[in-house]
Amino acid sequence: MKLHHILLFAHLAGVIVWVGGMAFAHFCLRPAALPLPPAQRLGLWSGVFGRFFPIVWLAIAVIVASGFAMLLEVGFAQAPRSWHIMAAVGLVMAGIFASIWFGPWRALQQAVAAESWAQGAQALNLIRQRVTINLVLGVLTVLLATLGLAF
Ligand code: HEM
């Protein structure tokens, strides 16, 4: 087993946790939580994100560190174009996640604490939109990484 295999495993484990978690939230938890009254729904999402988001930070750190380590093995100039695009899109996804963490996630926590359900619903909607963008970018990046190696 080479270092490359360990890096690739860590990279893919991070991707699975992040992209898989977003898919679960979007396709399973969201429709199941929609009929709940606002106090319960927003409280549920606040509890879910409070556990998921710190895990996403860890996944991002692992994905970026292992990704650049694998790029450096080959060298930036020699790396295929698809790897450069993956790195760029990965950094954009990390930026979008940071914008959730410092923006609507803070607002959602404050709204739940203050029982301001209208503001909470607004913040949750912003989080949903940005998570959807990241989910689409994540799936496209996996497609690029697996199908676009000759690119
Ligand atoms: C800073 C960000 C990133 C960098 C620098 C990076 C770099 C790399 C590199 C160098 C490889 C090795 C490919 C190989 O040895 O075959 C790789 C594999 C892979 N990456 Fe990334 N990556 C990043 C982010 C992402 C993201 C955000 C995703 C998906 C959401 C992703 C999905 C994959 C997949 C699925 C593979 C496996 C491809 C294969 O071996 O067939 N990467 N990445």
C-alpha cells in the first residue's frame, strides 16, 4: 500500500460524508420535516446542523489536504486539467460552506433561541439554497473526477 492509496481513501471518505450528508438532508430529511410546525421543524434542523456542520469542517480539511497532497505528488504543471478544475470547484464549495456557517447558520441559531420563527424560516431557506448548490457542484465534481480523467 502506497501513501497515495491512503490519501485517496481519506479524500473519498471526506467526499462521501460531505456529499452524502447533503443528499440525505435534501432528499430524505427535508420532505419528512416539512409537515412539522415551525417550532419543531426549525429546532430539528438546528439540532441536525449543529451536529453535521462541524463534521463538514473536518471533511473539508481532509479533502483539501489530501487533494493538494495528491496534486503535489505529480506536480501542479503535470497534473491533468480535470484535477485543477476539481481543486478550483472544491475551494468554491468550501467557500460556499463558510458563507453558510458565518451567515444563515448563525442567524438560524439566534432565531431558534429567540423563538423568531419567521426569521428562522428565512435563514433555513438560505441554508437550503446554498446546500443545494454545493450538492450539485459536489456531484458534478465526482463526475469530473471519475469520467474526466483524460480531460
Ligand atoms: C481542494 C480540493 C481538491 C483537490 C486539490 C483534489 C485533488 C484530487 C486529486 C489529485 C485526486 C487524485 C486522482 C487520482 O489519483 O486518480 C483526486 C481524486 C478524487 N477527487 Fe478530488 N480534489 C479536491 C476536491 C474534491 C471534491 C470537492 C470532490 C467531490 C465532491 C472530489 C472528488 C474526487 C474523486 C471522486 C476522486 C477519485 C477519482 C479517481 O481516482 O477515479 N475532489 N482529487
